[in-house]
Amino acid sequence: MAGNPSEGPSRIDLLELDIDLRLADLWREAVDVEDWSLEIVAAFIRAAYGKGYCDAFTEESPGSLCLDHGYRMPDRRLEPHESPGQGRADWDRAERAA
């Protein structure tokens, strides 16, 4: 935990804990690895990235991980064919249809 322990956990400490809980299955697998190599580390990085990507799609409220921990939700990157605001409207329509 960063900072003064008497002040309680910081915002980043709580975010790290939330992410660690989401990656608990990967942490359990990592404990069993005896011979770490660059290939194994890369596989765990890819697995963590994929898990986060899937989690983002299954959140009840997009961006809740950021917002719950006091961070601004990043703007969605626009595709070259999109105009500002178009991508978010498409996401909202898709979410309402689900």
C-alpha cells in the first residue's frame, strides 16, 4: 500500500485490488509456474489483456471500473469514418437494444 497507512488505502491501491480480484484465476496459475521465461510472461500479459477486454464488454455500465475508483472514463477512439459523438451514440443504441 502506498502512502501513509493511517490514511487508509489510496485510490490507486483500491483500483489495483479490484483488478487483482478480476485476475484471481491468472494469479492462481502464476503461482504454479516454476520456470518463468519471456514466452510465459508474454502469455500472462496477453491473457490479462484479453480478460480486461472481455470484462469491459460485460460490465453492466460501461466504464464503471474507472468511475467507481474516481477516474474519468476515457473517450472512445473514433474510427476514421466516424464523426465526433457518432461512436458513443452507436454504443448507447446497441446497449439499449441488448
